[in-house]
Amino acid sequence: MRQQGYASCERRLVDASGRDLPGHLEATPARTRGVVVLVHDFFGLTPHVRGLASRLVAEGFVAFAADLYRGQVAKTRDEATTLAQAIAPTWKSIAVELGLGVSALLAQHPGSKAAVVGFGMGGAAALVGAAAIERLSAAVTFYGIPQDVTIENQRVRIQCHFAEHDPKCTSERVADLQRSLRERDIQHDVHQYEAQSGFFNTGRGDAYSAPDAELAWTRMLVFLNAALG
């Protein structure tokens, strides 16, 4: 397990009370299409996730990659499981933290709209945010579904990306999520890929699928531009 410090020159995101929010804030694009909070998977805030923030900025979005592990990054699945289990009882506080990130970004960019995008564990957190953060306009989950969370906010739009071969986000759980969103008139898109969970992560050699990742990225950009534009 590696402790990842934050360089003194790294950009900071500060909430309304003046508290630094842990994570990585990318440079502001010249033209802002909207603000996005990224939520990492159970490995932590890896270079892959930081790279996604850079890619979003290149597309015109303000991007903040939240760090739920406070600088710790797992090197193995066992380490990742240990870190994830440590924060598992704090889902409510995670939703609050993501909400603080959204509010801080919107305060810096008045008139913008906000989205949360997450992967695996972070994808589940994105849907928790959709249920809890009133100022959120959109949420995107990649192979993550939270337990016992119901989204009621009809102002938020949801996009989901799931792998056909995923022991956690099974076809039954995906169908249950779709049914719940449909029953509550929540606008949503669900995309499924003939791939393994983790197909979007370049660091997951066992699962990464370049064609599926590129297709999902394109779909997400179209969705974010529509939801935040």
C-alpha cells in the first residue's frame, strides 16, 4: 500500500468553511461546459483516474478527482479490499463529501451544472450522490450499484455502464436498478458491454478493453454535454 502525498503546488479545492477537500483538482479549461467530480474505484486515486480528470478538462469540463482514501493507493486487490472495507460504514459521509465538492465547484463556476462520475466502488458512490445531492444534474456509474439506495430526484439524469461479466453488478441487479429508475421517472441510459468489470481501467490488464472503453468514453461525453449544457 502506498501513501500518496499532495505536492505543495497542486491545485486545491476548498469548501465553504475553508476546509481543503482531499483530491486532485485539474486546471480550469478556457471554456467551461460544466463541473465534474470523479470518484475512484477501490484501488484509490491512481494515475489512471488523474488522467481521466485531464481528459475531461481537454473536453471543456472542470474536473475534481475526489480522494476517499486520503492519499492511500492500493497496489494489490487485497490492499484495495482492506481500504474499501475501512470506508464501507461511512457511505452517508461520503455522500456529504461529494456534495461539498459539487458545491465548491459550483461556487467557483456560477451558472454551471454538476455531475458525479465514478468507477466500481466510486460508481456506487455516484448513484448515492444522485440520491443525496440536490444540486446535482447528472451521475454516471461504471459497474457500480449501491445497496439499499433509492434515487427519487427527478432533476438528475443517470447514465450507467455495465459489463456482461460482472459477479457484483449482475444482470438481475442491473434490471432492478432500471426498474427502480423507470418507476420513479428518472431519466436514464443503461449501456452494457461484452466485457469484464474494470474494462475502462487501463491499469487492469486482466479486464481492460480498449474498444469498449473508447465507446463508453464517447457515450459519456455526449451524455455530459447534454446533461450539463
